[in-house]
Amino acid sequence: MRPASIPAAVRFTALSLATLVGACDSQESPGIADPRAADAVVFDSLIAHFELSALPAIPYPANNPPNPERIALGRLLFFDPILGGESAPWVKAAAGHDPWRFRENDVACATCHHPDLAFSDGRRLSAGVSGGQFRETDLGPDRVVPGRSVITGEPVGIVPRNAPSILNTAFNGLDTPEPSDRSFMFMDGRVTEGLEAQAILPITSRDEMAGDAYPESEAQDSVVARLRALPEYVARFVQAFAGEVRSGGDIEIGHVGRALAAYERELVTPGSRYDQFVAGDYQALDAQEREGFRLFFGKGLCGPCHSGPMLSDYRMHVLGVADDYDQIHPGFLGKNGEGGDFGRFHADPMAFADQKYAFRSVTIRMVEKTGPYFHSGSARTLHEV
């Protein structure tokens, strides 16, 4: 286990840095090291101590190696409202709406994870089925909540969590910064089996994707039935899962999850200036950024929770961050039905009774593009964070 404190070598180097820089101002002190070399010693120590690195190779599960046909199928599924319970034309027609023009309750994975919004949605809390889409361009903050089910007319709630970006989720860890194909998913870590397991859960959630189209227990079977009924999708599944799927009857929900995960796993952002910096090119960041790096991993004490290649320790922490749900929508009951969110406790109240209000550390890669922040979106800017 990594020590949480700053190593003595780093403290010594930081303390010595001012002396070295000051000495270099004097032309009467020949032989004093270039201050950039002293900086490099500090950076080397911090990078090693907090196990920082550029993004590594993607860890693939044995049953879902990279496959172009599977990735293409996953991309199609990701953007297709066919996975949404109330998106079907026959559902709209039965409710008296034009099946091809009524878009209010259309929802796909990309509704809350849109590429124009860094594969998040820019909202404090997500708007799935409940988000009215009155124009085709209504995304993220432009969606209108709360809404009502097309089927029952009953209110459909706001999703009680901020939608995290899915960029670089291929590198999530499990109680460790080390990337793993079997990793924490969701803010409360209730999924520990990677993207394949996570991808098929939103389609069962009334607020996220299902609406009142069917009971939660029937959601996955309904999605599979819809896909089996479309010849083009059947052909794509046969191609993407050669030897496993030979006809529509062979398509199972596990294939849907693996296809979605295959696409999501490729949404990575390697080669950033930060990656170049931690790989040893210390001029890749400018002077202010280098000072920020030094403060973040030094006096700021941010490194113990934001370490490793993804700048997250992938552990659970109680931060005391406010929910403020009532500020979003008066009377909103939140995740715990009392206007708040119990975090890790929701994953398993028996196993995690002592972890109320704990949430996993999130990556800060692409952080400038993925606000608002924290589980409830309570901080709108990085300055507030």
C-alpha cells in the first residue's frame, strides 16, 4: 500500500528548490545546477511516489477482446433509442402521439453520455426518460425535467446522480489505481465486474431508460426481443459474435452488454500534454501548470486519492459534499428517499452499513470538460471543487 504522506526525499527537494533557484541568480556561483534540473528531481519523485503514468494499454476481458464488428455494433446500440422503454413507435402511437415526430421520451445511452458534452450531459442530475426533448438539438442542460410517462401519464423522476463521463472508463480500477477489466462502476461502486455488467443496468431503471414500458424485471428481456425482431440487428450480432450467435434466437442480454462495452472501452484520450509530462517531458506543461502539479501533489495533499494512471485510487471516501437536491427540484427525494444520497450504502446496506455517504474517487482526467462535479453535481466549477 502506498504511504499517504509526502516522502522525505520530496519534502527535502522542494525545500531545497528555492535555495537552488536563488543561487542560480548569482553569476558568482559557478557550477550551481540549472533550476530545471532541480524541478525534474521533484517531478521524478512525485511521479514515482504517486504511481503516475500516461494511459497504459487497455485491459481487455478474455471474453471481449477488441473486435471491429463488435465495436461498430456497440456504437450503434449506444446511440439508438431502441434501448429506451418508451422510445418505440408503437408505444407513442398507442398514447395518441405521432410515432415518428414525438421525441420527448426518447432516450439512448448517449442521452446522458453525449460526445458533444465529453460523454457526460453537463447537468447537475441526469434527465433520462423524464427529460423532454422538444427539439432534436435538446441535449443535456436543454432537456426539460421532470416529465411524465407516455404510457401511464405518471411523473418520471430525475435521475438522482450526476452522470460521469465515460471517457477512459477502460482504465477504471477496483480498490486500487491499477486499471482492470473488472472494475468499479457507478459512483457507489455497486458494479465490480466492469463495463459489460454496467452497460445493461440503465435499461432496467425507470428513471434512466425504461419509463413505464415494463416492470424492471422484464426490461432486459424486452430489449432483447426488440433486437431479435430487426433483421439488420440480427445480422450485425451474427457478425460481431461469430460462432456464438447464429440467429436472432441466440441473442442474449450478455451480448448486448459486451457490444456496448466493446465500444465504450475504446473511448480513450491518450497522448495528452499531461501524459507527455509524466512520461518525462517536463516542458509539455507551462510554468503555471507545473506549479499546479507541484501544489496538487505537494502542499495540496490531493495525491493520496488522485493517484495512478487515471488520477484516482478507486476507493470509497466520505467527503462531506452536500447533496442540495432540493435546490435542483423542490421536494426532490434524491437517492435515499429523504432528499439525499447514502452513497456506498445503497450498493449493499448489509455489507456497507458503515459506509454511508461514501463515494468512489473519480478520475480528474478531462476534468475541465466534465462538470458539474461530485455525485450530486453540487459544484459547478473547478474553483468550487
